[in-house]
Amino acid sequence: MGLEESWMLVNVDRKERHGSCDGLQFAFFKGYDSLLAADCLTLPGMTRKVAQWIASRQPVVQTGCLSKLSVELLDLIFEHLDASMTSLKLITMISFAITCTTVLEVGKRHLLRALRAHHAYWVQGRLICLNNDLMWGDLPTGMLTDMETHELETTLSEWGYGGQHGSLYQFARELYKNALYPDDLKADRNLASHLDWRLENAEYPTRLLDIYRAEWPTAEKDTISVLCNLSKMEYVRSDIGFGLDVALLSRICWCSKSAEFALRCEGEYRERLMRGPWAGDRFCITTLDMLSEVFQGQEGKDVSGETEDLLQHLWTLRVKHPVEEKTEEPAQEGSSTKSHTIKDSSDSDDTSSESDTSTEDTSSDDSSSDDTTNDEESGHIDRRK
């Protein structure tokens, strides 16, 4: 192998990178989140309290100046605040909205749009997971604009690449910012955190915080979430048995055809992983019942099956780490054998006993173990996050 294997998830539109990883096997099998972006792709909703405030509003005669403004003028004010470059844009919009329930009712859709832009700040961004061996120009066709291509051509030449252009991986490593701490959201987050701390023991939290915190429909019990490709109108369901984070990763990787990497992947699956069909596209995560809204009334294509096939292939061929092998030794000496699954901290799946005669529920005992022996033998591995 030439260069050491390294991968980086980047958002071209926001000029941000989401960490790096020394091997895809760590991102897929060890629960490392350095390459994953589910948190900043999931669309929030307004809290139920907002709807309750509006529904319980008692008709009163308003005497203030805001009562004299038409709905059209209130819309213009919200649009102006949303378009402003102030470092406290979202907090300012919320502060204006809670002046009275009439303004809040008019501003609800503006606030929802602003909340999504704030909390799900990678939505609509072009995402691609790059390998460090990429050569100049080796990118999905049409992914970069002419201006972005020119920027790559003229910027990297001064960094000592012998007169040759560098790759997007090198460009992002040098110039892109860390997506975990986006500068344009920092002021709003700091103020909200400060208010949250000061009101931690308050009996009635402020309406400002109740709106800012938002709600995530994908967190509701028994809800099916979907990873949506907004560029191709395709989606992957969360009930395929694997998390949407690894589903996204499996479809946006991009490296040269001659690249070597430690993750075992063969045949057509290798080609599909190396040249991800979604690399450079735009995404969001929402609920299945919101799919029509996200796709603006169009019917999307369900690619859950092919995504699950690739992920199942990776888990079937995965190479066990020596630490995992050691966990099997006590079982060979006569102790009870249990199925172990490599999980991240949020994984809550149940695992089953290897013995046909055992009926003991081991889900709570094995939540942090690493071996997937039984799952591999059965041909299916559940990796829901």
C-alpha cells in the first residue's frame, strides 16, 4: 500500500469537514462517529408547546403597534431577520416571535425553516467521503462548479505539490473548518446554552428556550426514519437492520479504482463502495410520513434493499480484531457462549444465545460486546442505531 489509508467526510457547500478516520473498518464496525453526520442531517420540528400556545390563544384587543401590522408585513420582518448576517439570527427571530401569540402564529413557518437550518445545518450540502489517495480531478462528474474547480486549481499550487494540482481531500484538510463547531451558529448556541444553565432550576422555562430546543419526530417510538437523497429522489429506510449513519457512509465513499483499504469488500460490492452512487449529492433525514413533503410531492425510489445487501456483505466478511478473538476463549473452556455485537453507545438491539437450549435474555448483558459470531452464521446482522 502506498499512502496510509485515511478518509474524510466533507460538505462542499459549507466548506466543512467532519473529522477523519484511519480506516473505514473503524467507522463501520467500531461505532466511531468521526465520519458520520446523522446529527446534522436530521430535520427537527416545532415543539408541541408552540401549537398549544397558539391553540389556547384567547382573542383580545391588542393595543400595541404590532397589532396594526398586516400578516404580509410580519412575513417581511421575519424574512428580513432570517436573511440578516447577525450572529444571533435565530435567537432574534424567536425573541420577536414570542412578543405575542399573534406574531408567533404568523412566524411559525419562518421559525421552522430557521430551526432546521440551525440544527440540521448539513441538509442540502453536497456530501462526499474522500480517500487520501485521490488524484486531481477524480470526482463524480459535475460535482464541482466551474468556480470551485478554479479555486482548487489556483489555491493548492502554492502548497508544494510540484506544480501539480492537489486533490479535494488535500484542499479540505487545509482549508475546510470543523463541522462540529460551525462558526455561523456559535453565537446562538452559546446564548441558548447560557440561558439553559441560568434557568436549569426554573419552574417554567422560557418560551424562547422551548422553541430553540425544537423536537425531533424521528425520535418518536415506532417511527420509521428515512435517509433522503434530495438530488436523486431516493431514500433508505431505518428498518433495514443497519443505522442510517452507516447507510449514508456506504453510499458516499469515493476513492481511486486502484486504492487499497483494509475493509474487506469483494466483487460488485467493492466497486459500489469505492465509487459511491450518492457521492456528492444532497441529503436529509426525516420520517417516512414526511417523505412526500421532503420530495415536494414526487415519489422517491426506495433503495433500502441494495443498501442492506452491501452492508450485510461488509459485516459477513469483516476481519475480527485480536481483542475480539480473546472474548471467545472463555466459551471454549466451558463457560456459557453468547452472541456479541459490535455496537456504538446508542445501540439497543437484543442479541440471542448461541445455545439452542438457552432461553436467557442477554440483551442487557451484551450491549457493549464485540463478537458477531452467531449473527454471521445466521446470515443476517442487525445494526440498527
